[in-house]
Amino acid sequence: MKNFEKNEAIDIFISILALSLFFTFPEWNERYFLYFFVITLSFVLKQIFHKIMAKRLQCTSTYRMRPSFVLWGLIFMIFKPVFGISFMAVGTIDIAPYRFGRTGLRLVKLTPYDLGIITLTGIMVNLFLAYTFLFVNSDIASLIVKINCLIVIFHLLPFPGFDGAKIYMWSIWGWLFIFLVSILPLILL
């Protein structure tokens, strides 16, 4: 399996840097590298599982950083100390209904169910990490829970291009359930 294209790997790296900057603002200190490590683990695992499920459904999944998203996120980041909360989205998952194989290009028909399952796979990885470390009593475990839950919440927004829109098209009740499940660990922290 071809893992990541060169442009995709660069997009992922820039997105991880932007998210690390976002989460540590305005107090950039030695914890930046801890945030960078946790975000890298969470983000890369999410993308890998998107690709695995897309391959299983005979299509391709590619991460694309959206520079306008990053720019708006950095602008919102400046207001984080004022409002206490902010928002940052860095990119989207492009799911293509084709795959290159030994016999050439293969087209597949993707249903809303297929799109929902592919995007849900990545989200479930982040929820798995959050719930795995939820009851571990340490600062690093709390950080893992917080970052993974926030990544899920950001990606679950039902706007076009986000994972949440694909899940929402597939099942409104499924989307609502996953959204509530992603908020629960933040409440229990």
C-alpha cells in the first residue's frame, strides 16, 4: 500500500506544526514538544486509518491542508486569551472513488454509508486514544484525552469538507451519538 504522497506528508507536517502552535498559545514553553508529539501521534494514526478503510472499500483517501483554514485558525488563535476558547481546522480528507491497480484505473460507486465509514474510522482512532487514557492519572494522559477529543469535535462539525458532514449525510443520529461520545471525556476530566 502506498502510504503517503510527498505533498500529503508535507501537508500533514505543516498541519501538525500549526495545531501544536494553536494548542500551546500563548504560553509557548517546553510543553510545546510534548504537544507536538501527542498531536503527531494522534493526527498520523487518524490519517493512516482513513487510508486503510478507503483501501478496503477500493478507493483512495488523501489529506489536504487548506491554507485558508490554517490562516483563519491562526487569526482565531490570537483571540484565544480574550474569549477563552478558539477554533482551528487545518485540512480535509479527500476521498476519491477510484484506485489505481495492476489493471489500471478502477472506479467504484461510493455511497453516503461508505463515506461515513471511511471518515468515522479516523474519528474512532482519536476516540479510542481518548478513552484509553481517560482514567490514567497523569498530566500526559490528560493531555492525550484533551487533544484527541478536541480533534474529534473539530472534525465532527457538519460543514462541507469536514468529516462531520460525511457522517451527518450518512446518519444524523450516528453523528449526534459520536458528538456526544466525544464530549463526554472532556466532562469527566
